[in-house]
Amino acid sequence: MADDGDGISGETSLEEALSATVRRTGASAGGVYLLSAAEPVLGLAAVCGMPVAAASPWWRVAVSAAGPLTEAVREDRLVWVGRQEDLARLYPNAAAGLPYQFALAFAPLHGARRWGALALVWSASHPPSLTRRERGHIQSSARRITQVLDESPVPWSVPNQPRAVPLRHPGPDAAQTGLAAADLVQRLPIGTLSLDLEGRITYLNAAAARLLGRRAERLLGTLPWQAVPWLDTPVHEDHYRTAVFSREPVAYTALRPPDVWLDFQLYPNASGISALIYPRHQQHPRDTSPPRPTAPLGTAPKGASTGRIHQLTHLAAALSQTVTVADVIHVVADQIVPAFGAQGMVISTNDAGRLKITGHRGYDPRSVARLDGLPLDTDVTPAGHVLQSGIPAFFADPGEMARAYPQAPALSGKQAWAMLPLVVSDRRVGCCVLSYDHPRRFSASDRAVLVSLGGLIAQAMDRARLYDAKHDLAHSLQQTLLPVTLPHIPQLSVAARYLPAAHGMDIGGDFYDLIRLSDTTAAAVIGDVQGHSINAAALMGQVRTAVHATAGTRPGDVLARTNRVLLDLETDLFVSCLYIHIDLAERRLHLASAGHPPPILRTAAPTPRTRVLEVEPGPLLGIDTGSDSHYPVTTAPVPPGALLVLYTDGLVESPDTDITESIATLARHLTSSGNQSLDALADSLIHHALPQHSHTDDIALLLLHFQ
């Protein structure tokens, strides 16, 4: 390895480049995530300056997950999070699984192909912002690592377990002073321990062995919370993790049974942790509770690591943001399956006494087809029994599965299975199967965590099924109220689009219609009922009916009579509406508006020109003005080849933009759109609007081309 100063210009392997990057940027730890070619996940390929086990909850991260890592990859930009508070504010899901104080940077690795991202961690002492020099170091380091990946003679792929890269610091050989240092530590009256970044004890003096109650040879090379029974609680491991992640000293007190209180002080750096242990000067009574830890900690099943606890917290946050059943399936497949090292997933629900597969990943579709629709009491798979009984089942290898269900191993081709019942308040919601390509033993800790996970999935699935049922009902109602087809009218070509809001129940009150009055006359109408609900959709249908009943009369009278209908209904919703009487023989438009955005007219000859038709508006429908409402009528010529665009405010309205400017921008886009088909132009107008606006409102669009 040729390292030029602090740079990494001479690094020839990913491990060397990562180690030099951590050293050059001053980070406490770093890692390289690679995009998997087989599934939409980022896998941790190498980690430096941090134990591999400490990062285990984040070995696999779904590309679709919300977080700074995935944002850096998706948006191809450097993402910086300077404080834990910023992480909680910007990425609450990620913060739920990372309750430590540190600073983070994620830089995309984009070269010959999109490789993944470089992740760097600094201690809490780092300022909350990056300097220009630090940003340059990070970006140049990312480019160098990308170059190493591009030039590698062996194709890179996501490993099953990330590689631990040692952090090498140039310095004098410590062998000469090693014996003197050991003698010094042995003479100290307080206990001293040295832990590596994996948490293993690499050195301890006689006082530490005496205080821990174990011989030194039995402690060397072990994890303290595994070698010392009274340290075997998640609290002690979490203190260690806090020191590793934050690189800040951590102090806490532990009770050595029956009545000796010991103070622990942890001092971390890039190579490991130094620990001091000594008895408290003031002994606590036996019935006194130990001092509170430095940070609030949750409870966990015995043997469950704090990494698993944080992982469950992170996954619970992701599931809490799901809305539909499809959302739940995606979170389980993209985040939970890789997080628990599984290669396959099947979620089944009870559908009239049969197993209905609602989602799967990592299975041959033919196998899924054979499993879908089996009766609950089938002997082909244990899924039905697990769903009915609510009792989880774990099978470590095909032989264990075959003893109870002989057909199951050959049918799926998997080697181990975790069958998790999805139960909410004694209601059997379904069954989630996590499967593995290799035999796997499920420890008591694994089973406890997986069963807890099943409960989280069950709650999300139950909520999502209820939402889907309401959505299907509302969507069906709206589809019956909107026109299925628009009538054919000579000399007039038509295209229409309807897009529900991006949030909510995907249902609203926007509507459009084209009414044939005669061979040479027609009525076009577009409107927007306030709100996004079933009530809004129902009122939209009543407005359309009222307009149909009076279409053909003066446009102002159509709106006035429709307004009286809404007042009789005593609704608290308001409606904007634009009604146009089209006279094809005289080539004239007669327009009346109830507070609706004005239409846009584009003429074809001699050169395309676009203008907004100014229509004097009347009051919104549903407003009682105390007397008959007056809706002025505006008349405008329409030459051959002209195009008339009617739309609702969802196409042009944005919180940070004046609507008049948005309409003018839409008109300019219409002018420059060229000679497209009517359908292509409708799609172009929708696509032009969506990137500029947050799409929180429904969009209705009606295009009329006069021949």
C-alpha cells in the first residue's frame, strides 16, 4: 500500500481506501455500502473503526427506506447530518434505531455504475456543520473509493457479512514499551480493562479480575456481558455501544451481587475502549435500587442484544408509516427480510377459510400459485395451522419441516423457516413466513425478537386492510360518478385526465364532463368540490346531475340553478365550476364561472399563440348570497384548429407560488409543446405540473380540440 501523506491516492483495495478515508477525514468510523444486483437493497461491504457486530442492525438497508443513506444514493448527492436532533427531525425512522450522539455523512459512489455510498461517523464533539475542506475530503475520498470499485478485476457484490477493516495509524513500534506499561497497570489499585472495538477484553490487571470475580485467563478474549453473569443484561452492552458510537466517555454503576456497587468508566478512541473499575466509596444498602443509567433504556427479552432492540424500534417506525397493504408488503420485503438475514417471505391472510397470499418475495411464482388458496387445515404447509392457532413455528432445516409437513421442503426449496402468526387483540390477521436458503438455528433470543416483529406486522396489516377496504369503497363510488366515456361530437376532439391527490384516500371532488346538446352545440363543464372525502365525491355526483338537468340554457342560468340545488341540500362544502356552451356552427364560446380558474386557449394559425381567457367570476356554488346569484357570461371566438384547456386548481396551485404565475407558466408550456396528439399533450401537461408541485390536491384536465 502506498499512502501519500494523508491522502489515499495510492490505495489499491477497498479495505485500504476505506481505512485511509477514515484517517484522512478524521472520522471515528466509516463503511462502504454496495447496491445489490439481485434486490433493491444496500449491503454493508466493509466497516472500519467500528465493530461489525455493532453495525449488524444496518447490514442491509432497503433502497426505498427513508433515511440519509438511501437519500444520498437516490439523489446522488452528499448528505450531512450534524446532530442527533437533526437526524430525529429529518429522518425520524433512522433516528429511532440510532439513539446515539454523533455526526454522519453519506456520499454516493457513482462511477462506471451506481455502486452505493460511503458512510462516515464522527463523535459528538464534531461541530454541527461541515467545513469546505472537510466536504472536499469526503467527496475526493468517495471518488477514490469509486475508482477502486471501477478498476477492480473481480466484480463486487454484497457479502453475507461485512468485512472488518483495521484502522492503521502510523507510529512507533509499541513492543519496546509494552512490558513497562503492563507492569505499570498491574501495580494500580483500581481495575483496568482494555476492550477492542468488538467489545472483547484484550488486557486486564489483577485488580479488574478480582473485582469482576473471574480469573484473568477466563476473561481474556471474551465479551464482559457474556463472561460475567451479573453483567449479562442489555444495559451494559448498550453503555459499550454508546461509547463506541459517540466516542465520548461513559460512566455508570453496576451491582455485583450481593451488595457491592462498582463504578465503571469507559474511555473510547479509534482503536478500542479503556475501562476503569473501582468500588464506590459509599456502599448502598441491599434494598436500594441502582443509580439510573445515563440514558433511558427499554426492556428486552433475555439475551436480546441492544442492536436488536434498536432494530425493532427502527422497523416499528417504518411500519407505522405504512398506509396500504401493499406498503406493508414492501416494508417487510425490502427492510425486514434483509434485516433478519432471510431470503424469502410470504404473507398470507384468511380469505373465507382459505390461505390468500397477499405478498411474497424470493419464491418461484409457480410455487406461490400452488400455495395460494389452500384450505386453512392443509397439511402442505404449516401456515394455516399457525394462522388458526396463533402459535409461532420454527423449523431449523428441511428434515425438521418434513417430519411434520412432508411436502413443504420440496415445494418451496427453502432450508429453514420462521412462521409468525399475525395476531391483533386475539384476531388472527394472517401469517408471515420468513424463509432461508440455508439451515438456521433459532435461539431463544431470535424467537422472542421474531415473535415481537410478528406483532408489529400484524398491527400494520390490520390497519392497512381497513384502509384498503375504505379506499376501494370510495374509489368505486367515484368511478361510478365520473363519466365512463365522453360523447362523440363532430368537429371536436376530446381528451381527459383525472389524478387523485397523492395523500389521503385517493378520492376527491374534482369532476369534468362533456354534454352533447345537438350536432353543432355542446356543453363542457369542469369543477372542484372542496375536500377529499366520500362526501366530496357524493356531492360531485349531485353537481353533475344538476348541471345535466339544465344544460342547454344560458351558462349563467345553469350555474344559478345548480347553486340553488346545493343550497337546498344544505351542504357545508363549496364548489368551483366552469361551464362553457360551445357553438360549433358560429365558432363561439359562452362561458360562466363560479370562482373557477380560467381556461387557456391556444390558436394554431398562422403561428401558435396561447392566452388565458379572462372570465368574470361569480360566487362559488353552495354560497347563499341572500338572493338569486348572478353569474356573468363571457363570449369568445374559437378559430379552427384551436385548443381549449380546462383544468382544476390542483394542476397549477402551489403553496409557494402565485397561482397567476403558475397559470402563465402552464400557458407557456402549452405554447412550446409542439404538434402532439391530444392524449400525449394531456400527459405532458400532467407531467409538467407534478415535479413543480407537491400534488396534495386532485387534478382534473379536459382538452377540447376544434377542427
